Amino acid sequence: PTSRMPLIKVASGSLGQGLNAGAGMALAKKLADQPGRVFVLQGDGETAEGSVWEAADCAAGYKLDNLVVIIDANRLGQSGPTRHGHDLAAYESKFSAFGWQTAIVDGHNINELREALARAGVAGKPLAVIARTFKGKGVSFMEDKEGWHGKPLNEKELSAALDEIGKADISLPSKYSPTRPSFAFHDYTANDYSLADSVSTRAAFGNALLNLGRNNAHVIAIDGDVKNSTMNDGFFQAFPERSFQAYIAEQNMAGMAMGFSALGCIPFVATFAAFLTRAHDFIRMAQYSGSNIKFVGSHAGVSIGADGPSQMGLEDLSMFLAMPEAAVLYPSDAVSCEKLVREMARHQGISYLRTTRDKTAVLYGNDEGFPIGGLKVLRQSPRDRVLVIAAGITVHEALQAHDKLKRKGIAARVIDLYSLQPLPEADLARHAGECGGKVVVAEDHYNGAIAGLVARTIGRVASLSVRDIPRSGKSAELLALMKID
């Protein structure tokens, strides 16, 4: 089920995403001081997922007494019995250890379920209802039997099953009217920068988010214990009630954002670009939920330097570019970064902003616009013999390359491809044609993710990208080692 269906607010999948989204929805209700409770129905098999326990820890930490999870403990997974089977005390001990109140019930007894659900909202604790059930209950040839997962009944089996359990009325009440949140855009004034300044794009992101937050009370920030590096700590200080710490639990961080978005909040989720790969499954499920989430990945590429390979985002662009409706943006300076934060806020759906750790020169005047789907031409002449396309940190390297080529009498055109998706295909094709079809793409990312995009638009290109396992070192040394300087 996806959010295209009337009763579905979040497409939770089958890998434990539901409780994370439920925690986000429960937090959103508390933030808005709304009554009501959030219920999450979860299979016993998926409680093996670590993300479930990230969510359990989060819910207890935030005292989400408006959150209820119901574990359908039917003992059978897809291919065989679950780890705990019908040992319901095992599930109870785990939730209790995380600080939840619990209730063990016969899942086929409506009165027991009602009594358990009535216990929610006590003592600032979320509630876990652990319901003992049987798969195929009421159908003699299916009940508590293996081999029926995902297997449709033939007509004879269906007739026999309905003879045993009877037909059910599954019509919706006539008054039911599903609602979807609307995400109004509230503009803000960007900071002014001087062409003499040197500012990291991660710092510019922090400045823009703070300004956006002042103008839009629906904007929230979610951090994974790196806010002093991603630079959204200013938002946390200014708006503590709209700032949420997921700690080092990136799956839960993305899942919470799904829940917040489902109730009309606009979450900005910031962490190291490398760490977002940890939450890939949650991000791809967010697109099926119609979520309006703004992801920001800092510390991108080998240019982060001494922190080393484990911290280097080198797969992140490929991850987001694989999502058809995601906006993927990569600013090269402070001005473009602030303007692209504005475009992210305006865009409805999944969007990704890639920021750079080191300070870089300001390239643009404060009156420049950066619409999604555009590009900027930084160097151009009628005699250009080669087109150099770069993004982010490599834009600054490309400008140095232009100057060296110019001294050799070779005219080169330099493009800042700040919008990777949607891609300005017609403009790229025109510039490539004007430069005789000779195109070089330089990027601080594995194996030509951007080059592949460009090549599908204009044909063959020369790709300069990270093609070896990186190591720790100074930024300039690593850019040179990977031949993208």
C-alpha cells in the first residue's frame, strides 16, 4: 500500500519502517499540540530489523505516550517461523527494556485488544501491544500452517475459506474524506556575500535554514549528532522546539521525517553525505509516500581531506539520482547554496542538497538566480574548443584549469552544473555543440555519476571522477591523487 490510497499516510514497506514514521507523526502531533494517538501495526518478523529498535529508543526518549505499536505475533514469517515464535515474553522484555509499557493479549479477542489500547497515554510512555495471533485464523486448512505467505487461493480454496469464515463488509463510511497536507512556501531574505569572501557551502546552508525557519513555522530540523558539522546548529539554538535529535540512527532519522511530512511539517534532514546511504531504503520508501523531505549531505567527496574514507560521501549522488522525482542540487558557493535552499523549500517532494566541507570563494553576485533545472556559464568565448562541466568543489578547480589553458592559447568554456536533476539538457547540448563536441566532466564522486547524466544527453564525454579507494590526506593532495584537481 502507498499513499495514493485513501487510508494510507505513509508507505511503510515490510522492513520495519512503520514505527519510525509513527514516531515522527507522534512528535508532529505533540509539536502542534494536537490530540489523538498514532497507531502502528507491525509484523513480528520485521521486529528483527534494527530500525525498529532505533524507533523504540527514540519514542521512549521523547516520552511519546501518544504512540501505540501493535505487534501481530502470528509466529510465521515468509519462509518459516520467526525468531521468537509465540514466545511473547521475549517481545515484551525487549520493549520494556527500552522504557515502553506493554500489554500481552489474545489478538483474536476484541475485548482484550480494547482493554489494552485503553491503557495508552499513561506516565509518558509509549505502548506496545503484543498480540498472539494465528496466520489464516478461522480457515482450517490454512490456520497456523507454513507455505501460505503471499500465495493466493484458487477458486475452490477461496470458496471453502469463505464457507468457514463468511464474507465481510469492507466498505468505507460514506463520510470518510481523506486529507493530504499542503506545504505552503514562505520566502525569506538570503544573506549578502562579497566576491572577496570565502565561505563553505555547509555554512551557507546553515545561514539559509535559519532565515527560512524565521519565516515558516512548519520547517523543522532533524539531526544525527553532527549539527556542528552540517551547520544546522544555529537552527537548533534559535528553534529548540522545532529541532529534533535522532542521534546516530540515520534510518530512524529518515523515518521520522516521513512521519513529520505526513502531518504537514517540512523536515530538513542533515548529516554527512556518506551517512545518508545508511538510510537509503527509508529514503526510497519516502518517495512512495509522497513525502516532502529536504535532505542535506555535507562532507561530500575526497575534498573533505583528513577525516578519511569512512566519512567521504562518494555514492550519495547516484543514490538520489536513481529516484525519478527527486531534485538533486549541488551548489559551488555560498550565494548559490542559499538560493538553492530556497528552491528546495519551494519544491514539493524529495530533494537533496550536497554541500562542501571546506571554504570556497564566492563566485556569484547576490542578485543571481538559481532555478531548479538550470546551469551557470562562468567562462565563455566564441573561440571555445572544449566544454568543462563541473559541480561543487570541482567548479573552483575548473576555473583554475581554464586560466592555465588560456595561457596556452586554448579557449575553454566552464559550466557550473548546479542542478543535476532535473538536468538542463537542451542548454548542455547547445553548449557542447558550440565547443565542437569536446566535453570534460569533473566531479568529486565515484565513477562518473554526473558524467553519466551528461553523456546520456550529449553523447560521449571525458570523465574525471574518483575511481580508486581514497585515503586520508589534505584536500588538495587528494583532489590531485584522484586526478580531479
